[in-house]
Amino acid sequence: MAFGNEDAAAYTFIMVIVLIFVAALAYAYLIPSLNVFTKQVNKDIDSGHISEQTKVTYMWNLTFFQYCIGIGLIGFTIFCIVRAIEIAEAGGLG
């Protein structure tokens, strides 16, 4: 069975859709726990138990977490495109 350029493009598209679905599920499962942790950190900030440096560090980590899905999506998209090109140039899967 030959695996042509059209099939490689379809493979890439399907893998990107799968990644978006899996990343959305992971993000949806992590957000509630992150919300609970953020509420606790806010309480500690209000009571003065957390220093300014710790607040800045926590906010950086929170921002990084928000961008991790996008960074992963870009990386996986590039991987899928490169893999599809490699498969097409090698003559296919079959």
C-alpha cells in the first residue's frame, strides 16, 4: 500500500486534531486543581505568609502553565509535519 503526499497531509491533520483533543482534556482536568491551589496562594498572600518574591515566582509559573498547551501544540504540529514529509519522501508506509 503506497502512502503518497496526500496521505501524509491527511496523517498530519489527523494527528494535530488528536493533539488538540488530548491537550484540551488535559487542560480541563488540570484547571480545577490549579484553581484550588491559586485560591490557597491568594489566601496566604492576603495573610502575609508569602513574600513578594514568592508571589512573582508563582505568577510566572501560572503564566508558563497557561502557555504550555500552545507551546506543546506548536511543537507537535512541527513534529507531525516533519514526520509526514519524511514518510512521503521515503516512499510511504507500505
